[in-house]
Amino acid sequence: MTGALHELTATDAARRIAEGSLTSQELVRACLERIEARESVVQAWTFLDPELALAQAQARDATLPVGPLHGVPVGVKDAFDTYDMPTEYGSSLYASHRPRRDAAPVALARGDGAVVLGKTVTTEFAFFAPGKTRNPHDPSRTPGGSSSGSAAAVADCMVPAAFGAQTAGSVIRPAAYCGVVGFKPSFGRIPRSGVWPLAESLDTLGTLGRTVEDAALLAASASGRASMRGAGPAHPPPRIGLYKTHDWERAAPESRAAVEDAARILDEASARLSDVPLSDSFTGLVQAHALVMAYEASHTFAHELRENRDALSRELVALLEQGLATSPDDYAAALRERDAAVPELARIFEEVDVLLTPSVIGEAPLGLGSTGDPLFNRAWTLLGTPAIHLPGFSGPNGMPVGVQLVGPVGGDERLLTAARWAEERLSSRRPRARPARSA
């Protein structure tokens, strides 16, 4: 009966539920069946209660649609509080922790009718220490992090959309490694109340889906901004600036090829493509981001480091020690370096609608001891710009590779409009890699 229902996009599922040709219970059962078949391989979930998920679906089926996500199951990263499910933040320190209320974006999504299917794996406190999740395309490779479970679950058709969060590259990188769309809105666009903090001036909530429309659908509900949901394909074609960054030579051949091939395809499709020259204002942003993150994290985790140091991973302890060794003057200088780049970035976005740039260094690395390098995400997170990963290419090992589009701060709708236009052109020219269908 369920057939390929688990492969429905969130947008198609919401439409079918609204028109009465599909029930939320049918869709949730299909997702649970997919999880049962694949979870032993992918290990994307840290908490699942099928009866609770089906009870939510049954309640949705008993009412008229209350919002655009009515009856659609979503995954919630385990850094987001949920009142009816444990929230452990990827740490043994909070094993079986039960918040008393939902995080704001979860509550807003539920208000629009979403069914919380379960909690997806996060790295420890949304930093670099890996969780149990494997890449669904090749379980010997990392899915990225910190939104590991969300990206893997969406890629493996366990759930149509899921929440993520990014302090360095934690939405874009796992989206790239797993071959799905990852959307990091402008800083502060989705409210962070009830989400575990890491670095207060960097933490940005985002969404993952199999299409731009799906990622926008969940982000619109989580932010209370319906305008993001309505962003349609661009007309006329967008002005796209090709920006290779100062770290272009550190990108693997497959990542450089994806950016160059995407530029060619979009140019042939009548995008107004131009090269954006490298700016001296951007040379130190990667290092500035790393310093800001370490300094702010050392304050966030002051209690855990003092009282529970031995329970923290060596990766997190190293970050916190780096932050404690950073002077307030150096922190202020890093913020000034960020601020100095803002006028130049604004000037660039007077000439182009979005920037086309690498998402990650290359294919998902072999091994599960690391979640990969956020090199090509750090500057955009520091600057607070919206960014989106578009899949559509493959690397030498058949793993997903894609590209990143970046928009101006506050220009989320502009970015999503350009991304939907680009997605149509890229997906029609290159097949997307798909996860294995068997264990």
C-alpha cells in the first residue's frame, strides 16, 4: 500500500494530504518502514517512538489542515529541545534529558501541522566529535556534521525534511556529503530559543530537504516567514557571480569541476554570469571565524569544562582551551575583520544576485573519525549570509558533489528564488547520486 511513499518530497506530501489523496498515517508508516529497513546501516536516529509518531499523524488526520506542513513528518536534530522526546545534545552528560518545552522552530513547525517523526543524531554539542551516523551512499564514509542524522535521513528517504544548525559548516557540509539540499538562512532568521548554543554570534538554524522547495517549506514555518515558502523560480534569470575564494586551490578536483560545470550550465541557460574578483577584505575571514567560534564556545561551555571536563571529547576540549587562551582584544579584532568585509560584500551584491562557490573541499572523506573540513563555509557563517547547497554532480568515487549559492544578508527570498532556478537547470543536466536501496 505504501509503495514509494517514503520517497515523496515534503511539498508533494503536503499537497496530497491537503487534497485528501494521502493520509499522514500512511506517510508516517512508510517512513517508519524505510527506517526499519535501513537504520541498522545508516544509524541516523537517536530517538524514535513509532507509536508517538503515529499518534501525532492520527491527530493530524482527524482535523482539517492547520498549515502548510499539515501531516508531513520531519526530523529534528537532537540539539533542538522537544517536550515529548528526549534531547541529549549528542552528549552523555545529558542522557535521557527531558526538556519541558519545544524549541521555538519546532513549536512553529508543529503549529503549521508538522509531525515530529523523531530525533536525528547530532555530533557532540553540535561540534566536531562524530556520532554514530554513516553516509547512506557509502557507510564507510562520513555523512558530515554536525547535522549528521538529519542529512543522512533525508538522503536515505527516511523523512522528507529535517532541521539542522550551523556554526561553521554544519548544514551545508552534511548536505553536500549526503547529496541533499541544505539551506542556512541569514543569521537570526530562524529563532534559536530552545536550541543548544555553541557560539552566540555564529549559531544559525537551517533545514535539509530533497529539493529547494522542501528546504524552504520547513524554513518558512520555522521562521514564521511565509515569504520564503513562496519564492518561485527567477524570471528573468538571476545574476550569478562566480566566486572561487582564496582557498580555491585547496578544493579537490571534483569540487572545482562541479563549480565550473555548474557555471557553464547556468551560463548556457541564460544566467547573467560574471566572475567576482577576489577581495583582500575576505582573506582573513576563515581564521577570524575559527577564533570567534573558539572564544565564544569557551564561554558557552564554562560550566561543562569546569565540572565535567573528563566527559567532553578531546576535540571539544581543544576548542575550549583555544578559546580560553584567546584574549578579548584578539576576539574584538576578529569581529572588526568581519565588519570590515561587510561593505565590500554589499557592493558585490549590488552587481549580482547570488554568488556561486564551492560547498566543501570534495567528496565525503573515508572513515568515521572526522566529519570533514568546513573550510568553504566558515566565512559565510561569520558574515551571516544565507547559503544553500545544491546537489547534482558526482565525484570520482560516485559520491555526491554539488555547489553552494550565497546571497546577501537578509536576502533569503532572493537566494531561494535563484536557487530554484538553478536547481531546475542543474538537475536536468546531471543525474543526482542516490543512496543504496538495500542494506
